[in-house]
Amino acid sequence: MFDKLTYRQKTWLLIVSAIVVFWGGYSLAISKTVDLYSKIETESQKLQKAKTANNDIVSAQNKLNQLKYKVGKTSPSFEIFQKEVLNKVVPFAKQNKILVNEIKLPHKSIENSYEIQTLQIECRGNFRSLTKLLNHIQKENLGRVCSVDYELRKDHKLKKRFLYATFYIQNYLAL
């Protein structure tokens, strides 16, 4: 039967039979081995994660504590937050000859299931004392100081220039 076939037909028959044998061998042996190897890899990764779970929990807690420190202490209401800030800022301002010029109306906004409460305090003094006040607010961890605007204003009555700083202090409240 094979004697009647040409060399071209025999070559094609050989190629087709090689493909069928390769496909059969792959589906019976190699594919199952590859699947089993990938399952072993996933299970070993799970086992490694289980071994280091305690360390991961501790590092996650440390990161959370660092974030809480960066955000600042959160208060349950804006009134309490405002009272705490003013109780720390006003005595320090008096001690360093800083005039608390204005406490502006609070700004509240809601973002990502948090209410962000922003307190604006405008103070007058020299640059060094205003910078000390900024450092004091951050060290006391009263809230997150998101911005400070310095502005040099001229008082026409006194014919002097005064440096003003507006501190924007935020409190985060989970909804």
C-alpha cells in the first residue's frame, strides 16, 4: 500500500503522523505535568505567605500607625477638633508674641467616605515665630497641616508691613 505512494505523499503522511503523535504525547503527559507544576507553585506561594503572615500583619499595622501619625489625631466632631487646636495654638501664640488675627469659617467636604474638616487660622508675627507655630502644630499632632500661606501686608495707618500666615489644618472623620 505504501509502495504506491509518491515521495511527496509519504512526506506529508510522515509530517501529519508526527503531528498526531506529538499532540497525543503532549495531551497525555506534558500538559498534565505543566498543570500540576503550576498548582504546586501556587500552593507553595500560599504556604510562604502563611509562614510570613505574622510579619505582614505587624508591618501593615506599622504602616497604618505611620499614616495615622501623618494624618494627625482625628476628633469625633469639628467643635472638639476646633477647641483642641485653639487650646494648643493660642497659649503658644501668646508666649511667642504672635497675634491670632482671625479664625475663619470652617470648610467641610466629603471624599471617599470621609468628611474632611478644614480649620483656617490667620496669625500675624515674624517669620521665625510663625514657623515655630507651624512646627508646634505639627509636633502636637493636632491635625494634618495641609497648607500654610504667608502674606506680607502693609498697614496704611501704621505705615508698616506685617507678615501674616494662614494655617489650614484638617481633621478626617470617617462616615
